[in-house]
Amino acid sequence: MDERIPIFLLDSHEKFQPLAVESVEAVPATMMLPPPGHAGPDAEGSYRDSGPVQLGSLPLEGGRMNFPGRPTPEEQETSLPPELRGVGYRRELEDGGLTWIQYWLWYLYNPKVIALVAGKHEGDWEFVQVGYRDGEPVAMTVSQHHSGGKRGWDQVKKRDGRPLIYVARDSHANFFEATDEIQEIADDADGEGAPLADLKWREFGPWANWFGRWGNSTEEGKSPESPGRQCQRWYLPRGYHEGAESQ
């Protein structure tokens, strides 16, 4: 298969970059457990602090990772060791007659606020995928908030044969084109920031199916569930592609 690994173009004002999941231990985040007798990423009741997050022993009952309030999120990322930077996660699966290669990115924070109300939250999982038929790419899908966008392969912008993805400032939503909207209302993705062409792609660990949320944000701006808990995006990539908006 002639794998075409995406090049992610950050916005010129972006403060965060993709990290290894071990960043949650290095920050360090603490684990907030749901009340006894309750389980799931959104169990009702008072959560309790159970100590530092340990990726090798995430609680079966779910819970939420809680990132420290100080120092600032930007300072937390700056303090991380180099080996935790520039990392993404890759997987491959068959669905709907195509082979799909998915590229997932983890960010510590999503500071995007939309319409002065919703969006800001701890933790952020985003991804793009390329669909192959007989070893050749034919389609691409990108995650955008609660939805996604799609294009045929021949419509995707490329550099040296590799697809270009424009990453929106703060929200980390992925686009096929540069966007220049009103920052307080929609996404900005000028593509003039750091080009991420040499990310270190790793395999997912058991943490990918953890029954909890990667952050302690609730209500309008919820922290994300684990990639393996994101239903269609994880298990039915062809269905996710077909349901995405043509862009």
C-alpha cells in the first residue's frame, strides 16, 4: 500500500501541539472517580480524587482526568520533555470494502470558545482517515467538532503527494482548506503555523478503550471520551465517512 501520511498545518496563533498520551502523567493529571455504585464517563454525583493518573491502570468504572489549574495550560505543555512532543497514533482497519488508515492526535487543551458560550475544555482527541481501495487512496475524512468533512482523494490538496490538513486554532478541528472566520464565532485555520510533517506515529495501547473522559470538563464543553469509545469513528470508518459533509 502506498501510504500517504497527512501533513498537518497549524494556525499561526496556535499554542498547543499534538502530544504523546504520557503527557497526562507528566503534567501531572489526577483521576476523579465517580461515586460508588456508579460507572461511566458521565456518572451523576460527586466525584472524588483518587491520585495521579496512571495509564497502565485506568479505573474500570471510568472517571475523569483532572489537569492542574496552575501553571497555565501553555506553561504545562512547555515544561514537557521533548520525547512527549510531536507524537500521533495510527491504526488500520477494513470496513465497507475499503482499508482505512486513521491518524489520531491528542492535545492537552481545547481553549476554543464559540459564540462566547461553549467549547472550551480539558483534553482533545481529533483524527483524520484515508480510505484505500486495492492499495490506492480514494477518499479522506476529517474530524470537526461533533461532525466531520469528506472529500474524494483527487480533491484533496497535497504536497509531494501527501494530503494537507489545516488545523483550526484552539479547537484543533481539521479542514481541507484554510479558513478565515470570525474567531469568536467559527474556526480559524490559516495554515501558516508549524507544518507537522514528521510526527512520530505510534500504536494505540489498552488506554484507547478506557471507559472515561480525558479531562474534567463537563456541561457544554465536555472533555472527550477515549478514541475507542467514539463509536462510529472507531468501529465504522466507512459509515463515518458517508455521514460526513462534502467539503
